[in-house]
Amino acid sequence: MTLAVQMLERRAQSGDHAGVARLLLHLSEEERLAFGKVVEAAVKGADPALWWRAAVNPAPAWALAVIGTAPSAARAAGLLTHRNLRDRWRLIPVDRFLAIAQARRLDWLGDLGTRLIRRRRARDDSDTGQWVFVASIMRAGGVEPPVTEGVVNGWLRGLLRPFGDRGQKRPPLDVRMREDPFLDVLLPAVFEFDGMGGVITGFSWAASDGPPTAARHFTTAVVSLVAEGRLERKEILAAVVDRLLRGDKPNSLRPFVQLHDELAPTVDEIAASTLDYARMLGDGAGPVATLSQRALRVLDDAGRLDLETLLDASATALLRTEKTLVKGQLSWLERVALREPERAGEVSWAIAAAFGHPALDVQERALTLVGKQIPRLAPETVARLAEAAAVLGGDLPARAAALFGAAAPVAGPLGVPSLPPPPEPALMPPPIASAAELAEELAALLHDQSGVRWERVLAALVSLHAADERAALAAALSPVIERHPDRFEEIGRDSGSPFVCLATAVRMVVDAPRHDSTHQQLLSAVRIAWQEGRRGGAGSKLSDRPDGVLALRAAEVAVHLSGSMMPMLVATPTHVTGSLDPAVLLERLSRAEAEGWQPWPFDLEQALLRLPRAAVPAGVSTRAAALTSPAGRQFAQWLASGGLPDPVSELFTQHGARPAGRRHSWDAQVPRRVVATLLPSRDGGLRLERQLLTLKPFAYPVHRPNHFYGAEEVLAMVLPHHREVAAAWALGDVASTADQGQKGRGRLLPMLADRAGPVGPAMATALAYTFGAKHQPDRAAAVDAFLTLAAADAAGRPPRSAAHPSEPTSGTMVGAAIGDLCSDGAVKLNRVVPGLADAHRAGATVAVWEAIAAALPVLLQAPQGSLPDLLELATQVAVTLGARADIPALTEAADRPGTTRLVQEAKRLRSALAP
């Protein structure tokens, strides 16, 4: 027996699953069961790293040992789902696995398959080979799978894959579906569970045998099975309509829309679901609403659609944002009014719902259609329509008044919307008071690099160390550091991260005096930063970007903490923006002078960089001038000189071509990206100053830059009164949200809007890029930031420089940037316009007009597809403000021949702007 155990272990560990299978098949059942505990101990005690590095992964062989020795389904499932085996199911030779189970005559094989499949996560998109393995077990065990989201996900992925386990091409999808034993059980659930259409659409490799997409393969196969009677047409069509009615993400609905079109429902089939189609017309996603509109028109043409149903559905359909659909609905209602003149009043009232549509051309179309019906309408109906026309925008109220015989509206502004003044920055949370609280905050920091959290952690580490809390700090912080070696250990390029610097500081507190290689590297980096004024480069692994200041400060703590009893950090801000109240810094430095200690150099420099630019109260300046310590004198001089002057910020255009040898095949081509350069406006100053205020970007765009993602607040808090500097450094990251589809970089913009300092070209360009970001959350962040800046402009506070009140407003600068970036498609104008409309509706009407007025002269010279939408918005904003302007390029556009929408909207705007 001992020899057999050794042979089993040796063969399994070497990955010889054929040898393991032969050995198990030649053993008696009693001998197999006797090996059970040995196999269990081997699987649970194995080092996964060794298995990863092995020439042949032993996991499949050990899986055969499990099925060959386990006494029950529960024991076998527990081992097969152990972390050492659960991700290796696709490697298990299914034929040998089942041969062993058959030789043992296991009556619990089906139970095993059920247990394994129930542990599959609902959204598990891992290798489909795992499903194939479990499905084979269930088939052999004669059981049907449970209908859960995870099971359906796995079954669908396994069904769609075009190649077998050994790379052989599988039969066509309709053949695979026809022969699948679980089709009748699981296919209905594909329509029931949300997100399954996304699985089909995203399974691009299912289409490897030709151009059709995976969705097309699926729909063609289902239609084929319906045609031959394998699937019931009535059930499939009902499932499709139900899925479309319940809705889902657009990507997930696409295959079901295609399937509906492929099935081509008859008039009788449409009539059976009339109310469902009517609901989808108003509430469904765009493609679903279009499908429903077509279906209902077929029904109407056949004379089987009640007018009440049509009119009820139109009430919501006419407010949809899809103009093509809305205009089609209006044309449909016009034909109905001509067909049934006795009900023209009801139809006209339904058409009047479009008076509330946000697009002026839709409003105009509705008003024109209603006007055609007036001779047929009763006076009370006309009066109701005149009241409904009060919501019309642009120049349409005057036309409506003439049409309905009402008094013309008084010309002039409708009243300038106002924005509330920006709120004052919130105060910092109270300091951390105990080692246990510090440990909680440190753990939270791993998941959210909040600048506020970083400041509290650094301040607490210093203050608790000074309070002689070393034992408590060791007990609370060491477990956190040990649980996350990937973040706190020096590994490759992360060796200069603030987490590594912080961990070194913690070790110096709990393990002092431990001067390891990381400590020596940080000591060198701090020395270089002091002597040469730089981070990064030879001898320093700290980042040379502004976020590297945080790592430098953490390194400074690590280097100096164990040899001093520094009671506090002086740079801890008083406000969550990173701003530091001069009176508070005065108190800290006065205490230092009285107690005979000096703040650490970079801690003091960061404190000075956080002081506001506004005039300092005379009492603070007087008391500061009386300080005699080196730090006190530096503080007084800083206040007297007015603090950090603004650097020179200029835009710089990067062009898409890269030098030879530096192009990646996966790069998205970026023909033009606008970034910024920075140059200090003075010599000398602080040691941190020159590197923070010097930025020279590459000549070509960086592919998907990722310099500040997740650390936006850290960046914003370094220079809280010079937001233009942070915007310049992050401009490449922010630009990638528009020109490369990056996600999440726009969250920096509201943070910078809450900071202080003039809005310069970098900040304006960053906002323009974020208005044109691919993803909606980033565009929403641009609107938030724009509203904050507009409110500050309206309140007469910076962003306009106090020294230069005639500088252009933030709205004008953002508009100029939008005009430049959209003129050649670097930013898509159709993404920008909705954000500006949202800002207008939120009350930033003045700033929106300033932006549009600055953008139009450039955009009218190089018209883009969405320029009519911008002109339409401009008309709405201009009417609201009563704006008057002469834009030569607008006159040229309005005088062009033809009746294109561009010409029509240009004429409308020119009319609104005329005196």
C-alpha cells in the first residue's frame, strides 16, 4: 500500500494524469478509498506557486486522484473547488475522469455535477472549458442543471465557442444547439436573465469562421430551429417580446432585436402583443422603440390598431431624444389626421406633446402640423393648443401666437438663471486619535487613495509616535502591512510609491533602528531632493510628477522619525481641498519655536505651498514677522512676497506620428492632442518649486496615459491654490477620455474646480476634453466642474485673477478650447452639446452662452455633423438671456442656399440675436 501511495503521489505531482488514471483503474475500491485522506492532504497542502512554475501543471492529475478516491459527492466537490484546483477544470481530461467514475460505479456523479455548477458565479466569464467539464459530469450522471444565472451563463458560453478542447472546429451553431441535451431547459432562461444578450454580443470569437457577429450566428441558429419545428415559434417570439419589454443594456438587447427582425412577426402575432409594443415605443431603448414603431405601423396599415392606443403611445414617444423616431411619429400622426378628419382634434392634441421636446426643429415640425389642422378644430381645442404652446422655445412662441391668434409674447430676456455661490471648502476631519483608528484608516487607504486620508494617516503616525505609542502602533499596523505585501513591499517600479515609503516609516516606528535597503534608498532620495531639488532620476525612485511630493513627504517621515520626537506635521491642511489657514500654520510654527524644534524641510515647504493667495490678515503677518526661528523667518518672508507666483502655462500640440521603433500595434491613432507646458515665472524659490512648475511633454501623444488615475485628489492637494498646474500635468490623462476612450479620468475636474487660482489654458482645455469624453460619468464630471466655475465667475471671485479682472471668463476660455478641439474632430461635438445643454438647464446660462459664442466662429468655418444641434442650443440660450450679437460667420452660414438643417438653425439663431 505504501508503494502504491508513493507511485500515486509521484505521478500526480509530475502531471502524469495518464499514469494516475491507469493506477486508479487497477486498484480495488477499498484501496482507492484508503488513498482518500492522502489525496485530500496533498491538494489542500500544495503550494500553488510551485504548481504554477511546474513544467507540467499537476492539477489535472490530482483532480483524477480526487474522483478516484473521494468517498462522496460532497468530499469530491470540496476538493475540486479548492483554490488549487478550481481554476484548472478546463485542463482535466474529461474522458479519463469519467472512465474512473464509471469504473467505480459512482451513483453520486450527477450530485457532484450539480454541486460544482451551483458554485459557479453568476457573472463568471472565465474559460468556457470549465462549463464543458461540469456539463459532461451532469450528462454522465443523468441530471439536468439547475436554472441559475451562473449555469445559463456557462452553458451559453460553452455553446457559442466554435472550437473544441483540442482546437478542432465544431459543427455549426444550429447543429450544436439541436444536439444539446440541455437546450429545452436552459434556452428559455437566456431570455429571462439580464445580461445574457451581452454574453452573446461579446462572444466575438464565435464568429471566427466569417464576418457575421456572434449575435448573428445565434439569431440565425434560433430561427433555423424554429423553422424546422425544433423550437416552438410562439414561445420564442413571446420570450423575445418579453425580453425587449423588460429592457436591458443596449449591448444586451442587440441580439434579441435582431432575432425579432429575423422572425418577422405577422400581423396576427403583432396584434397579440399590441400593448407591449405600445409600451416599448415610449419606454424602450432606442432600437427597441424603433422596432416597436415599425410593428405598430404594420398593424395600423392593416386597420387593426386602435387610435386610442396610438395616441397614448405617442404622448411619450414624442418626447424621446431620438429625432428620427420622433419625426417619423409626427409624420405618422399627420397621415392619421388626414385619414380620420373627424378626429383631428385628438390627433392634434397628441402632436402638441412634441411642443415640450428639447429640440427646436421638432417643436417647429409639431407646430407646423398643428397649424395645418386648425381649420378643422373647435375653438376650445385651439385655445388648449395655444396654452400648450407656452413651452415652445427659440423664436417659436411668436409664430405660435400668430398661428393661434393669441397676443404675441413680449420680446426680451426671459430672466437670467442664477447659480448659488460656491460653498466654502469643508474643514478637515478631526485628527486620528488612536493606533486602532490609524490601522482602520490605513486599510481604507488601500482601496481609496483619498488625499484627505493620506494627510490624516501621515499626521497620525507622527503624532502617535511622539506620544510614545510604539507598542500600540506595532500591534495595530503590523498586521495591515503584512497582509498586503503587494502594496507595501518594494517591488520593481513601485519601489518609490508612497505606500512603500509609508510602510518603511511604519517599520521604523515599530522596528527601529532597522535600516534596510529600502530605508537607505529613501534616505538617498530625500538627500537628492534637498541638495538638487529633484525627485526621480539617478539615485531617486520617487516620481518626478506632482504626486511624487506625497511619496517624498512619506520618505521624509521614514528617514527622520525614528531619530526624533517630532510632535506633529505642519503641512496637514485645514480644509479638504488641501488649503492651509495661515493663522493655523502661524500657531504651529510658534509652538515649534517655543518648544525648540524645527519642522522637517519638505513638510514646511508643502505647508507654504498650501497657503491661500488672498491677502493675509494684518495680525498674522505681524506675528509672523516676530518669529525668530529659521522656519518662522521663512514663513514671514513667504507671506511678505505674496506666495508662489503663477507659472507660465501654454498649450502644446502633439501630433500622432511617433518615432520609429516606438509604435505599438494596439495604439488607437490620435492625430492631434493638445497638452500644456509649464515654466516657472521666477528663479530660486522653494526646492519643490522648480520641478512642480516645469513640464515639457513629449512631441507625440502618450498611448493611454495613466499617471494620476486613482490619485486625483492627491494631485489636487499639492497646490490647492494653483489648479492650472495640476490641470497641466494631468491634461494628457484627461484628453485620453475623449481621444482614446479612457474611463474615469474626468473625476479630477470637479476637484480642480473646487480649488483656487486662475483658470488658464490647461484647465479650459481639460474641461473641453472632458465635455467630449466617451463615457457619461466623465461628461457629467465636466458639467459639475463647469457649474462650479460659472458660479465663481458669477460671484465675482476667482477664477478671474484679482490682479487682472479683464481676463476672459472660464466660459469663454472653455468655449475657445471646444471650438479648437471640435473643429478637426479631435473631440466629438455630438458629445459636447448635451453637456452644455445640461449646464444651461442647471442655471449656468451665462457661462454656456460665453462658451458657445467663443466656439461658433471657429466651428462655423469647419462645420461638424452636430453643429446644427449646437446652433439650436445657442438659440435657446440666447432667447433666455435676450442676447444680442453679430457673428459674421453665422451670417454667412444663414445666407447659404438650400434648406439644410444647418442653414435653418443658423437663420433661427441670427433672428434671435438680431436687435
